[in-house]
Amino acid sequence: MTSALDQSNAQSGRIVISVDAMGGDQGPAAVVAGISSSAQINPDIAFILHGPKDELKRLVARKKNLAGRCELRDARDVVQMTDKPSQIMRQGKDTSMWSAIESVRNGEATVCVSCGNTGALMLMSVVRLRKLPGIYRPAIAVLWPSQNPQNFNIMLDGGADIRADAKDLMQYALMGTSYARNGFGLERPRVGLLNVGTEEHKGRSELKEAYDLIAANAHNADFDFVGFVEGRDLPGTTCDVIVTDGFTGNVALKTGEGTAGLISTLLREAFKYSPLSRLASVLAYTSLQRLKKRVDPRRANGGVFLGLNGTVVKSHGAADATGVSAAVKLAYQLAETGFTEKLAARVASASLLEQDGPTEISNDGETE
Amino acid sequence: MTSALDQSNAQSGRIVISVDAMGGDQGPAAVVAGISSSAQINPDIAFILHGPKDELKRLVARKKNLAGRCELRDARDVVQMTDKPSQIMRQGKDTSMWSAIESVRNGEATVCVSCGNTGALMLMSVVRLRKLPGIYRPAIAVLWPSQNPQNFNIMLDGGADIRADAKDLMQYALMGTSYARNGFGLERPRVGLLNVGTEEHKGRSELKEAYDLIAANAHNADFDFVGFVEGRDLPGTTCDVIVTDGFTGNVALKTGEGTAGLISTLLREAFKYSPLSRLASVLAYTSLQRLKKRVDPRRANGGVFLGLNGTVVKSHGAADATGVSAAVKLAYQLAETGFTEKLAARVASASLLEQDGPTEISNDGETE
């Protein structure tokens, strides 16, 4: 199905992002506002938007800058947050999420963005896009605010799968490295393996195996392996990419969110305490806004699904226009750098490497 | 060995805490300052202090309020942070840590406090105090700042052992409940089991087994089981006790510390940004101090080793006098309530229960 709009986008050289308008807590209006703000900033972007056509038509018509840059695809159903995997695969074909993934599958769009149910999005992505050859477990890569120059660290797996063996963790290292290179422009990312201590004798035995496997691939895959890292290194500066299984990653992610939330609540309470502290809060306003912007989860919005034939960005379910726009920006960056193809090539070359067996144990990246 | 001082303490009805003066980053002076500040506040406390006698004698002599309330035990060696388990068991007998545990073992003191190497402290505690009958894996219970009325939640295991099966997790629930009751005066603590989602179908299979086992014991052990909880509930208000394996617990703990540290650094930077923001920081000083006090890790200092014949409190290695004093306060509270005996009774009754088989599946504590 190639419409006049498709052709116009193709002719303009614009990068097309497929966006699921539904499934977010704030409804399609927030999604349309988000893509409109992205379109405002970036002239090289165009959209295919999926959802109930009449409603979307009204919302898009109000945004002048989307005229001629946003094609609509009608989809009547919406994946609910409570939907179970079996339901989704039986009844999911008419949903906006399915339709959004389909646009990546058939090559109309480069990256798909959705605010919907994570489990459903991963399941549909795996079924429709298929895993890259050699990948057993796809992963979700998430961003952590950090003090590294790029302002963020990458952690994977953020919860696509609750298990990961040594080989999976090695593949996460490769995929995370590729993401860091294409998303942040880091030439030689530093990779750490999450454990309960940095000493080599600590932790679970499968982690020791993963340690050796990652170290063996570091040289050829062009990253620095810093060895075992701890929870405090997730927002730290020891490395750029942190590799762990999805269970641990998901717990860590939500612990970090919860801790930041608690501090933010207590900070508000502290400033409400007395008339003087309320005055201080007025004067401190811009300082606090500066901090808020720096750790604003909306600006680090977008878990990237890695290991599939196509790139899918999962935006936070609660994302507002700013959050959606951040996810779209990430999607654009990954599309622009040809991330999907580069990642596939990286994984393929490692599979070859593995067939040959690692010829060299390289752990030259021990940085502290 | 019963000295005149022991008798005087026994006569005074004071509770005796055994304190390892060595092994902390800040040396014995910080430890002596900490116990002195505890002695100042609490007339019902006395100490046995372990370390190089001459040095300790000088330090204690400077603190008038420790006169007649602090007995010294000479120990020449110190466990180093880098010591490995094998070294410790071969060469550990002359250390201050060993000596401090020995005072609990022979009944001179009720609780032991140490700032030293966690692994060494746990190993020596297990070897010298022995595990409670029926306990396979002892655990470290740590405190999380939270918005619950008691200001803290309890998480275990904080890293004593990297594995835990369903039965271990059930015992952690019992031990954590006992700690919450004796440490915080909570009559009916709410217990949650850490997972990647709150839905019953999520997570690892051993967690589902643990879920059933904990639910089956909730009624008889007098706690409310709220079911699965997530990382964000660690600093949250959903429950008072969070149960997890030591690997996940350790990663979560360090992730929380790291996140709090990042926000604190960024907050300082935000206030340094301009002359106006520096002025605001002066006015906001007391508000920020209020916040700092609330989440100050020194005030939540003390990981409690549970599941042994005797109670051991692990203070943070970097603890200063305030931190040591907080750990001593916790030790005193646990000693005063007869925690060791109550915990042993609780575990014994659950073992009996288990022999009979649970007769009733009780999950009446589903609160939200």
C-alpha cells in the first residue's frame, strides 16, 4: 500500500516513524502533541500514525505542522494494560499496536514507537518482526541518568525476559555497545556486568562464565570491558553500558525510580515546612527546575527493543507530549544512523566469531 | 571471665553491647565517639569494646561518660576489607571482630556491633554463633528510608547469600516480621515478595512457590502478606517488610544508594549554577538539611544478621560517630525487646507448622 503521502515522504528524504497513537495513559491527544512538537524541531521526520482514524484525523488537523507529514492508518482496537499474552495473540490483529509494528515489518517506516503494554509490544514485535539470526533472547535497553558526558547510561535487559544465560549476556553486551555507538556516538563504549561486588570471585557462577565470554569478545567488537560493576554504577561513571538479566534489571530500574520519587516528595515536604522554607523554595525554583530537567524520566523516555529485525521504541505508558517527543527523537536518531542494520551486522559477526571460537582473551579495558 | 565491671553492669541492670572498635574506615576514634554519644543519651547501656587495648584505653579515657561503662578486651589483629574467607578462618582468632562475636557467644553481651568486612563478619558469626535450628540461610536485614509511619522499611536479604529458594524466602518473611515487630513496634507487619510485577502470573517459578508458602504462614505468624511487590515499593508504603534473595537485594540496595547519591550531587551542582541559585541555597539550607537528615544513610545504619543464635549488627564501613551511634541504638532496641529469643521462638514454631503441613491457606492481608 503506497499512498501519495508515502511517495511525498520518500521524495523528501524524510525518515518515517511508525507511531501507535493508542495505549498510553494520556490518550492519543498527548501522542499527537508529542509528534507535532518533534515535527516542529525536525524537518526531516514524517509519521505513520495508527489508531481510530476519525479521532486521529480531528487531532492531527489541529496541528498545522503535521500537514502532509502524517499519514493515518485506521485501527479500531487498543491493547489494554491488563491484556494477557494469549488474548493478544488471538485478538490483537486489529489493534493500533499491531498495525504500528506492521509498518516497520513491511518497510514503510524505519522504527516503531508505542506507549502501550510492554509485554504485548514485545510479544507482537517478536512474532511479527522475528528475532535476528543467532539471537535467543531479545532485550529492552533503558536509559539511566548519569554523570557521564552523554548524561545517560544504557542498561539492558530492562525486563524483556526474566532469565539470561552467559551467552545471552554476551549478546546484550554486543547489542548495548551498538546502541551506545549509534544513540550516543560513543566510539568505544565501556561495558560492565552487574554483580554484587567487583571482585572476580564474587557472585553467581553463570556470571563468571558471562564475564569470560564478554571479555573474549571485547577486542573484536571494539568495546572496553570494565568487568563486574555494582548497583551504584548504574547511575555512575564507571561504564556506559551495564549488562544484566531482565529480572535484576527490572528490579533495579523500579528501585531507582522509587528512590528518585521518594527524594522528590521529601524535597517538596522539606520546602513546605515553614514560611522561610517556602520563601527559599521560590528562590530555589530555577535551581530545582534545572535538577528536575536533568533527571526528568520523560527526557530519558524510550526503552529500545534490541535483537529483532527492526527497531521498536517503548515509550513510558504515562508519557505526555514531552515524553512522546523524547521517544520519537530517540527513534529518529536510531533510524538515521541505520541502527537496525548495524546491530544485525554486529550480532552476525559475533556469531561467526563464536563458530571459530575466540582466538584471544582481551580484557584491556579495565578502567576505574 | 567476669570482671568487677561486668558485675557492676549486671547489678545496674544495664544492657551490654559488644563493639568491635576496628575495621571501620574511620578507625577506632569514630567508634569510641559513637558509643560515647550513645552512652550520653541512654543511661541503661554499657559496652565491651574490642581492639588494641592501649590505643582504646587512651581513646576511652577522654570520654568521661564512658567511665565504668566500657570494658576493654585486647585484640591485636584487625580483619581487613580485602581479607578472603579462607584467610579469615585460618588467621582470624586474634582479631577484634572474633573477640566481639565471642562476647555474645559466651553471654557477656546481648548484641554485637561491627563496622568491619561484611563477608568476614557473617562467616565468623555463622561459625561461632551457629545458625538457629531449622535455618538454612541466615540473612542480612537492611533499612530503607520510606514514607511509612516508622520512616523505614525492612528489606532482606541484603546480601548475606546470593541464592534463596522458596523455603528460605518464607523464613526471611518470618524473620523480617519479627524484626519489624521488635525494632519498630509494628504489631502486624505487612510483608511483600519482590518481583518484576504485582500480577500473580509474573516472575520466576520459584517465586510463585515462595508466594504460596508465605501466604500459608501469614495467618499463624501474624503478619499481612500483600503479595508480589516491585522495586518501587522498597522506599514505598505498600508494605513494611520486603523479602528477596541476596543477589537481587544487594543490587537493589546499591542502586538505591547510587540514585540518591546522583541526585544529591546534581542538587549541589544546580545550586552552584549562578549567584542567585547560590543565594537560594543559603536560604534553602535548613530545608535541605531537613531532607538530608530524613534520608541520611547514617541514621538508617545497621544491617542486622538474622537466623543465628545471637544478634549481630553490621554498621556501614564508612560510619562516623553518628553512624556508629545509630547502629548501637538499633542493637540496644533489639537487645531490650529480647529479639534473639523471640526470633528463635518464631522460627521454631514455623518449623513445627511445617512438619504438620500448613492446614490453612491464608492470604487475608491483600492490601493495596
